[in-house]
Amino acid sequence: MHDANANRAAQTFATLTASAVLVNPVGLHARPSVKLTQLAKGFTAKIEIALATDGPWTDAKSPVKVMRVKAPQGATLHFRIAGPDGEAALAAMLALVHDGFGEA
């Protein structure tokens, strides 16, 4: 019997990484955290953020965890993304940060 879900689960996806500088005046506070997590939840890819390339990594789909990052303006936000829509997710995350979360 052919199981499409098992085949999808067996696929491996390259981990994509990139970074962007927070340009909005107050950094990654409550409103930007919610915007980031809402955007991240629109993708099936695993999306993580960190303030350093070696982590610690935080689940970008968790508003509480993202708010705990407490990244100030000028901080570099690193992304690590893996999944079938990883490229689109990475592009969307970078665009959100570059746009200052609509606040800059």
C-alpha cells in the first residue's frame, strides 16, 4: 500500500540560514513578535530565530518564546529554516524584518 504521508515525512529538506538587522525603533517587542509568529505559522517549514549564529535557537511559531528573545534595534536576527516551503518562508521573514515590521 502506498502511503503519501510516509513519503513526505521521509523527504529531507536543506536547512536555509540568513540574517537581518532589526531596523524598527524598539526591536523585537510584543507587536513585532506577534507579526513574526503569525507569518511563521503560515508556513509548514520549521522556522527558528536566534541572536547568534550558534544559538540558542527559538521556535519562531511561539509568540511567548519569540518575545523572550528581547532583541533591541540594531541587533542581528538569524534565521534557520527547513521544510518544503523553506525558501518562501525565509524570503517572507527577511522581508518582514527589512520592512521594520511595518513600524520603521
